[in-house]
Amino acid sequence: MALNRTSCVFCQIASKTLESRIIFEDGNFVAFPDRSPAAKHHYLIIPKDHHPKVNQLEKSHIEMLRSMGRIAEQVLQENGESITDAKIGFHWPIVTVNHLHIHAISPASEMSGMFKKFEFSSLFFGSLEDAILMLEKKSSS
């Protein structure tokens, strides 16, 4: 099923047809603050091209995920946060926006109880490393 890019809110942010405070941009990715932050610093990093959620990707996407992880660390550090007290990863199996995005959250130790116990628990959230391992187990596409 083809996606109409005009209906995807993250595609709209990436193409700048929907206003957002973009804090990082290069030729392939943009980063912006999460609209419902789980901590003082909570950013989303997305590819400019539309990709579905992480568990629908293939092995060939691993380098893209690594790039997103590097940008997540860079964005946190540029905003004065340590990556040692950060949560960087993806929601699965359920996402609210079906456009690939990685969360960069810091300080993770100051996340509110609801976020820690539910939304960002291991049942619903996996680290960058978890995502890469999952894709490495898939057969090549």
C-alpha cells in the first residue's frame, strides 16, 4: 500500500510543509523536539525519505539506523546532555506515527514514572542495539 506523503506528519515536517523547530538537518535526516517530552530533552530523529516502523525494515537499513543513532547522540550533546544518562531507541510493536523515528531522551533518570514504567519499558521500546540485532537476524533483502 503506497503512502501519500502529504498525509504523513513526519514527511510534512521533513519537507517543511508543516512547521516544527528543526534542531538538526542534513541531506538525509532531520531532528526536532518531541511534542510530548518524556524528559527535559526529548528529540525525534527521522529520515527525510519515508520508511515504515523499525520492525518492517530489512538488513540493508542497518547503516541508516546507525546514522540515526549518531545523530541522536550528537543532538543530545549539543544541547548539553550526557549520553550516559540517555535513552536512545525505537517504539515497537506499536507506533503513533508510521514513519521511522528514533527517540533521544535525556536525562533518562528524570523521566516521569508513567513514561519509565510503560511507554519506554522493554515491552514497547527497544534500544538502537536491539533494533540492529533484530535486523541482522533477518535474511538479506
